[in-house]
Amino acid sequence: MAFHAPLPFDSFDHYDTSQIFMKWTTPVNFAGIGYNYQDKATINPTAGRCGTGALQVTSASEIVPGTGPSNVFAAISAGVEGVAFRLDAIDSRVHLIRLHSGGTEDAANQFAVGVNTDGTLFAVRAADQAGGTLLGTSTFAVHDGVFYYLEVDYTIDAGAGALLIYINDVLVLNLTGIDTDPVGSGSVNSVQLGRVLSGASTVITFDDYYGLDKTGPAPQNARLGDQKVAMRLPLAGSGSVADWTAVPGTDHGNMVNQPVPDGDLTYLSAQTPGLDETLLFPPLDVFSGTVYGVAVVPCVRKDDAGYKVLQALVRLAGINYASVETAVPSLTSYAFFSLLYTLNPATSAAWDVATVNGMECGMTVNT
């Protein structure tokens, strides 16, 4: 293992607000005495660090806090969460990320990392609406209107827990030998982005998220530093293999390259196992650097009652490599699947920019 599955990273560029929970998990609303909290996540297509898409979380109302979506994954005892964030105002305490065990509600919270009204960062255990147990506060302070890259390197343990909080690759809060396991499970299995208190005008903007455990091979088993998650849509035309049927047009790329998926208006379709489809993509906007992983992210559903399994394809030097991870689509609705290639499947070595720029990506019908 390395990156979280099924959602290893996200650029927030290829879907809109109505489709957030086709990829992320909806929060569990908590009904307390005099308050609850509600989903207040939206996608802003131009609010990101580079003028592209971003996730935004706000307060729900004058009396109801707002919260963002969760990424649910297999339970781990140590990991790293990284995400860019910006606060449009700092008029109340906010939670940037919240780690949970066994659920996404407050009762399942292990710890949260947030920002105080003076811009300093804090960490709390068993975070709820009242705040939780304070673990530590930084001397470093953020400013409103500025993007920062947050990374939280954590170990879950009742006595030997640790939270190392980085801003823009600088360690700003180092907490070791602490209790990070109030739930008592010794693990976490979800991360939630954003919690804004009721009545606050703060808007938290998130971009370029990644999450990983620390059990896989290097370098994806440790903090990666400030990362950009680059999204690329297919180009017009077809790749080297075009077994799927384009509907309603004939240009395969144009049926699936909408910035926001349009459901049954345009799509590619296949039924028989062994049918492959690869497409061409524009190059990355960098010439060098480390590529920590490639995810093929189809938005798919099935139109019959039979069991269907899809795999991603990466085509390198004329050979198709199917993903280990699979997509099992639903009959009732579309969903995103992030099918990950951590390493170059042709060489089992790290990706490089030139290889990514020269590959084709697509899908195959497995079952």
C-alpha cells in the first residue's frame, strides 16, 4: 500500500458540485442539542491555486456549522494527508482536516488540525463542536487570502502518538508522545476536509489533495512535500485501440472529454469482455520533476443487471497494461473510480514526465 484507495489524490478539476459525492463520501450530519452540521461543500471551477478547480467549504447558516466531504479508506495506524488551502477570512476557528476511525461523525474523531482566529495552527483530540482536547498550537501564523500547502504526518497511538504539521515544507508544529487514539481503535480510516463554525464568513478553499499510508515502497511511504495534482482530459480523436462505441457522435475523444461529465448525453460504450479503448492526452505543463503516480479516473455506470468489472489501461510502446484496481459500476448512477498506477507498469520504476506525456490511457472490459 502507499496512496489511499480508492481516492489517492484529487485536483477538483473534472466535476461540479452535484458530482462531489460520486467521488467523495458524504458527511454524517450530527443532531445535537441546539445545533447540527451540514454538508456545505461546493466546487469552484476557477478558485484553485493555478486558476483551475477547487473545493470550497463554508458555514451552513448563522446557527449551523458547515463541513466538507470525507475520503474513506482501509484502516491505517500512520499516514500523511496533504492539501493546499486558503482562508478568505479568519473570523473564527476552523478545522482544515479531521481524521476519523469507524465513521465520519464527531464521535469517531481521532484528531483535527485547524486555524485559530489569530492565524496560528492548532491540533485537538476528539474534536467536536466544543473544540476537543488541545494537543498543541504553533507560533507560525497564516494570513487570509493566501494559499498554503498543509501536510500532516501522523501516528495513531494512545501514548506514543505523533502529529508533525508542515506548512510549505516547513515543520511548524511537532507533537510527539501524545494520545492520538481517543476512539481506542489504534487507527484511522477517513479524512474529512473542512469544518466552518456557524455564523462565520470564512470560506476554506482546498486544492491539490493527496493521502497515503507509510507502509509502501519509497518515496510514496513518506511526506511528499508541496504537490500539484495535474488533470488531463482526452484529446479529440482516437488512440491506438478503439473497440468501444461512441455515442451519439463518431469522435471517441469528444464523447468523453467534457470538463464536467454529462451523463448519457455523450459517452463510450462496451459490453463484451476484452474490448479495449485507449485515448490520447495533452502533455503535462512541466518538462521535468517527479511523478508520484498516475490515476485513470473514468466516470462510469452499467446499463444492465449483470455483473460488470472494468480495468484501466495504460498503453506504453504499443503494449496495454491493465490496472490492478478495478471498477465495479452501478446500474443506477454514474460514479468516479481512481484506478492507480503508482509505478510505470512497463518497467516497475518511477514515472517520468516524458513517459507520461507519451502514453495513452483508457479502459477495458474485464467481466
